[in-house]
Amino acid sequence: MLKGRHLIDPMDLSVEELERLFELAGKIIEDPKKYAESCKGYLLATCFYEPSTRTRLSFEAAMLRLGGQVLGFSSSDSSSASKGESVKDTIQTIGCYADICAMRHPKEGAPKVAALASPIPVINAGDGGHQHPTQTLTDLLTIRSLKGRLSNFTVGLCGDLKFGRTVHSLIKALARYDGIKFVLISPEELKIPDYIREEILIKNNIEFEEIERLEHTIGTLDILYMTRVQRERFFNEADYIRLKDSYILDKSKMKMAKEDLAVLHPLPRVNEISVEIDNDPRAVYFKQAKYGMFVRMALIIKLLGVEEC
Ligand code: CP
């Protein structure tokens, strides 16, 4: 039962719970009208202290498509955080008005702090460079829907693996499936954090390699997960400018890839995927954004514990 629980880290859901969630998402995709009133009378609060297009709007679309309603703020400037209010006080207040809350915050751990004080379920919608569990649900549903399974893949993760929270969450989640090999493609300065390498990959005996050149490995990959260099997390603009165009996936690189490669990206993209490949059937990042709404519909139903059709 997920009713009343928080989602702060991808490991908060077991593999079995993920499977039930994806089954529900699949049923919603097949017949969305059947779920059009599932959350009638419920309110979702979106508390976003950091900018967002997909996560906030897909949460809001999800709740509206379930017949519920939404309220919230899209920047700390438009909330009393700008007057110095703590996350703990904010969530206790939001809990007086809403039934469930999705929170994005630039500080790592802020949604967890909120969850500890919250009378309603809190969903981490991205905390600093740490985790982004609902993007991981999106990524897993995309892979499962398009490939029919979540095991036995060579998965390339490319770009900013240091600050890219979607990468950290996806590695944690995928490491629980059989036969996953990771190829971690990044400049030296943007390699995955030590805690991911040591606590997730080495400790669990997961096969992985770390390399710098995408073209050396693209032909071996089943899934390529591209990421943006996270300008907002750099301390130094000169370093960002030096590293920002480290990787550009274009037609020439796609020629070296497998026919059934799936190219994912959490978006937004900057330059790391050339628009010239957007019409390549292997480019699935806009489909992925749509799966994000459906999986958030399923998650809201589960956390609210409303009756499933
Ligand atoms: N993928 C993602 O988190 O996008 P937004 O920053 O637009 O929400």
C-alpha cells in the first residue's frame, strides 16, 4: 500500500511496488477517460522553489486529468520563503490546504525535511543535484513501455553525471534489475559522485565503465540517456562554458548506433542533442515527457489511496 507515504528517494518504492505503479500507468494510458474523476475533491499543491516546465506542469496536468484541482507556487520569490519562512513551516501550512504536495527545491534534502513535518504525502520533484525520483519513474515507464522490459540492457549515461540528479536516481533504480551494464560517459570533472560509484555500483557488483568519448561506445548501447550540463550548479561560469558542449549527439553519431537504440533525455536540452535527430524514431525524449504525466497520474492515485478502477 502506498497510501499516505512520501516519495523522496527512488529506493522508497520496491521493485514490486514499481511494477504495480507501471501497471496502473499502463491502464491509464489505455483508457484515460476511466480515470477522469478518480481524484475529484482532492487538491495537489506544487511547491516549486526552482524553475520547471515538465515536472510542475505534468504534475498539474496529471491532477487535473484525474478530476482533482491544483494550487501552488512556481518560484520561491512568489512564496513566503522570500520572507525567510522555513520549509518545515511551509509544509505544515500547505498541509492545512492540500491533500498531497510535489516539492522542488535547490537544497539537497529539503523535500525530506518537509516530509518529516508533513501531515500529507510529499513527493520530491527534484532536490538540488541529489535525486529526482519522479523523473526516474518517467524514465523507467518509458523504457518498459518501448522495450517491454527493464532488465538486460547496456545503458549509456552521457554528460553531466556529477550534478545531474536524474542520473543519480536512474542508476539507483536500474541497478536493482538483472543484467544492467552502465557505461558512464563524461568529462573527468563531471564524473558520477563517489557515493553512487561506491555505494550503488561497486557495493552491488554492478557492471560499469567510465569513459570520455561517446563515439567509442555508442554502437554498444541499447539505451542512451543524454543530459544537460547543469549551469545552475556550477560555482564558476568559465568552467561551465568550457564543459557545456562536451557532447553533441548528431546524425553522424547516430549512424554508429544500433537500429533499436532508444535515446532518452529528461529535458530541457540545450545543445547536447542536435535538433536534426528529433525525427529519428530512436529519439524518444518527447514521448518520455508524455509518459511522465501518466506515471504521475498513477503515483497520485496510489499515494492518495483513492479507489482504482
Ligand atoms: N525533467 C525535468 O525535471 O524538467 P523540468 O526541469 O522542466 O521540470
